[in-house]
Amino acid sequence: MADLEISKLLDLIRVAETAERYEDMCRMVSQLVTMKSAKGEDLDVDERNLLSVAFKNVVGAKRASWRTLAGGFDDVDEDLLVKYRGIVEEELSSTIDQVLKLLTDHLCPVVKGHGDETEVFYLKMCGDYYRYLAEFKMEEEAKGIKENAEKFYKNAMDVAEANLVETHPTRLGLALNFSVCYYEILKEPEKACDLAKKSFDAAIEKLDTIGDASYKDSTLIMQLLRDNLTLWTSQHDNEEDAQ
């Protein structure tokens, strides 16, 4: 793989994607990032999406496994279950560390200060993967990870609000994930609701300006923002009623 030129490596990455060999994709995309960053080049949109797909599938599957194991099993030795869950946590940590290293060492520095959608995309990815780490790390270790997640999301939001329109799917996706981080990881439901509502309302006002190319993506994310807002508000009301 190290001897392949970039065009051949890209062909192989697409073959791996079609074959759903996502672990292989991660290794190949890592090689691609290393090769392009050595030339001072950024990934193009297609290459960037391949990076996202590769790690999202691998990490997504391991997160699902971890949630199942964390849910517990009847009639299974608890110590054995804890050890098994620890193996999944080690795999998750390793994969997340790999993608964060690609982002922070190679990709983010190349686009820093560009003020464009790509910079938002990479900063958002950093926030996402720190959030995934925080889901299973012990409280003492998770503190710094949570702070990193919030830092990258905030940086991404600053760039997005300054450079992307309110209906841009990347800006909306960032708002969605950042609000989830506030609610689930940082345990700040008011900030989660405020961000979700602010982003949804701003996008609704500009709904007639969405181009055909991004209409489906933007409106889908807006629906998810509204669904979360409805759920979080009702949960908050139920907690107040219970008091």
C-alpha cells in the first residue's frame, strides 16, 4: 500500500468501501492523508467523505457493541463481562486516537484560518470523536476529554457562524452534534436546548434560500434538531412535575 500512487490508492479505498471492509478503509485513508499532507495538500471533498465513512463505520459498530455490553446481561459473570467490555473500550480508544491524530496533526493545520466549510468539517469531526471517547471513559479521565470536545465544537461553531449560511448542512450538522454533546456528555440541557432552538429557528427563517443540492440534507437535520428539542423539553417538564 505504501508503494501505491494516490490515484491507485483511491481506487483501492473505493473497492474496500464497496466490499464493506471498513477497517481496511481506515488504514488506506490514513495512508492517503499522510501522503497528501507530506505535500502540503488537503483532501478534496470526495476524499474527505471517504475518511468520514471509514472511521464512522468502524467506530459506530464498536460503539454499538459497547452499549450492548454496558447494558448488562442476566446470568453472566459480571467480572467476565467487565473484562470483555474493556477489550471493546481498548479497540474504541485505539481507533479514535488514530482518527484524532490524523485530524490534529495533518488535516486541521492545513486548513487552519481558511474560514471555509472544510475547516468546520474537520473541527466538527474532532469534537465528535472526543465526544465518543467521553461516552465510556471513567469520570476522572473523561474530564479533559469532555473539555476537548467542547473546545473543538465551539471553534467549529465560531468558524461556521462567521462563514456558512444558517441552512448549510455542515453548520446544521455541527449544531445538532454540539447540542447532543451539551445534553448527553456535558450534562447542560439548557445550553443544548438553546443551541438546538437557535439553529433551527435561524434555518427556518432562511428556508426559501436553500438550494436544491442541499435541500434534502438540510431539512433532514432540521427535523432532527426539532425532534431532539421536543424530546429534551418534554423530559425537562416531566422532571419538574416529579419534583
